[in-house]
Amino acid sequence: MNFRTFSVAALFAGSTMMVSAASAASVEVTHWYTSSSEAAALAVVKKAVEDRGVEWRDAPVAGGGGDAAMTALRARVQAGDPPGSVQLLGLAIKDWAEAGSLRSLDDIAKKENWDAVIPKELQAFSKYDGSYVAAPLDMHRANWVWINTKLMEKVGGTPPETFEQLIELGQKFKEAGVVPLAIGGQAWQQGVVFDSAVLAVGGPDFYRKAFVELEPEALGSDTMIKAFDQLRALRGLTDTDFTNRDWNLASTMVTQEKAGMQIIGDWAKGEFASAGLTPGKDITCIAYPGTQEGVVFLTNQFVMFDGSKSDTEAQDTFASVIMDPKVEAAYSLIKGNIPARTDAVVPGIDACGQKSIDDRKVALEKGGFMPSMTFNHAAPPAVVGAYLDVVTNFFNSDQSSKDAAAALVEAVANAQ
């Protein structure tokens, strides 16, 4: 048993969860956690649910980022057969709440005092019209750069502190015959990189004006053009086979020393750990240069659909399990995130996870806690779709940064 496995087991030592051997209560759970580390992390939640006497009926929809899951969800709802619970991100929760599709979780939230342990910035997505409609399972930081430590040392590189140093390290990898930057062709992967570039170039105030307030002047500004310049420079560090690559396969390129770096959220940490590499040691973790005191965050939350075939008591139990500090801690050890709850203790967390906890505190104090644009936290899904279309078109073409910024202004205006 390795230390990580021991730590997860230790979190549940002495647990007094009640088990019902023959309960009819069940909840159907739609999610997109299908990679090896994601499935392993969710299995922790599933076991805790079943330990409380509720049957977990799994309804996964493959596809990192959840686009395919959302398409499947809309079809289910239109057919009058919504799942019992669904994994949602950001402002997508508000959309379903406005449609009257979600059950209130206020009774559980008040009983368990969720207000005291969930940061207000996360509560903004958990609540609609002042009432809880979602239970947050985690908090991910998206603005990470992951570097294969052995390869970095082999090429004589050091962890970059500036964007220029990041490009220089990429050139060292290229000269050594290694793909400098592993990435995939899905628009959201490129969006994660661009979110970080915008925060790095413009800082928190600009990020907020551009992505939260959607100010045309900010979206089409010289600062936004500089952010596109960074994305263009990073595009020059990728390989030619990225088009159909999933994010976890890009992570595998880093673990197998086929690529030097990956710019992606801390969910990749689970893939690194699954490959037997220790984040913070074998895999160097740094904030995207220029965002050292900032956190681009997203939070996976689960909502309970009204009118589903799932038992309502089972839904309530599921929501309570999600907010169990031991469950969130055990899940985090495998998934790579940090708990949504600020009071959850995570024994055995790696150096990168601890840095994420420390950096969240700094970002909250200094105003650098920024909602992810790519994952529907800064803006509504329609705007995000338009945003990602512009970003991926730029990434896959020779469009100029100036033209891309102008296209972004038009696309966001048309999407509102």
C-alpha cells in the first residue's frame, strides 16, 4: 500500500456511516469523470454514498470538460426523464435553476452549516436566489504549468518565473527532441491556456473587466492583443498531432517523457500520480508565469434534479455525502484538487496541493481569486461558447492577434 492509498484509507478510519443491506433508495448520477484518475476519485464518493444505504446508478458521459454530458442532459430533460443528480460547472447551474429544474438543498445546508465552510466565491455558484441548489465537491486551480522534472534537469532548465523564461525552456525541450508543450485539440484545453494568459498580461482588474463584466473596450484592447500574442508563442511549442488528443493523453506525454510541459488545471495531478510520479517532485508545478498571486478557479458541483426517478431522500443523502469533509479530503487526494470546504484536513497532500491551499488564501485576501472563463464561471455558457470559438480559431490558424481581439468583441456581443 503506497502512502497516498494509506492516507485515503486513514481518512475513513473509525467512520460510523450507516449501511442498509437492502435499501430501495437510489440516485442516478450523470458525470463526465471517465479518465482513470477521475473514475478512481469518484469511486470514493460512490462508496461513501453506498455506505449510507443508497444505491448509486452510474450514468457517465465521456468527454473532458462536460460538453457531451450537457448535450445528453438536455436530451434527457426534454424527454421528461432527467437524471437524479448531475455534475455541473459554474453558471450552468444558474441556467438550470432559472428553468425551475433543480431541487432546493437549503434544509441540508442549514442543518450542516454550509455557509460557514464554503467560500462566498464558491457559494455564488451553489446558490440561486439565496437558496442552495448545488453541493460543491471540490475547487480546482486552472492556471498551472506542469513540467517533467527529469527532462527539465536533463536540458539544463529551471522552473520559469516569467513568460520569456517559459518560452526559453520550451526551446530547450525542442532542441533536445522533446515536444515542449503537450496539449489537445479540444477548444476548452486551449481556453485554459488563454484564461491564464489574460490574467498574466492584464492582472485581476483587467481579467474581471474582460471576462466577468464583458466590457468591449477590454475585450478588444492592446492588453488582450498581448494575451493572444502569448497564445501564439505557445502554439509554436506544440506538436502537429495535437488535434484529436484528450487532455489525459497530453498528461501521459509528460509522464512518459515525450513532452516537457502541460498547461492545465490540477486535475492533471491525478494522472501524474496514477503514473507513479509525485507532483512537486517528479513533476514540477508552478503557477502560469505572471499569475503567481492569482488563482483561476472552477468548482465541480452536483445538483439534484426535480422530477427525476431518483428517490428524493437518496438525493439528499448524496448531497450530504458530497459535503462530508472526510469525503472531500479523500477525493482530493486522488483527483488532484483541493476541497471546496475550507475546514477539510487533507493528510498526506502533496506539495502542489498544499501550494494550492496556500495560494487560494493569498488570492482571496488580495483579490486575485478569478472565476474560470473557459468553464462557465466568469460568463454564461453562450458567451463562453463564442469565446472558445474565437480562441480555438486563432490557435488553429494564422489569424493576427489584433484580428482575434476584434473577433472576440464581436463574438461576445452577439452571444449576449
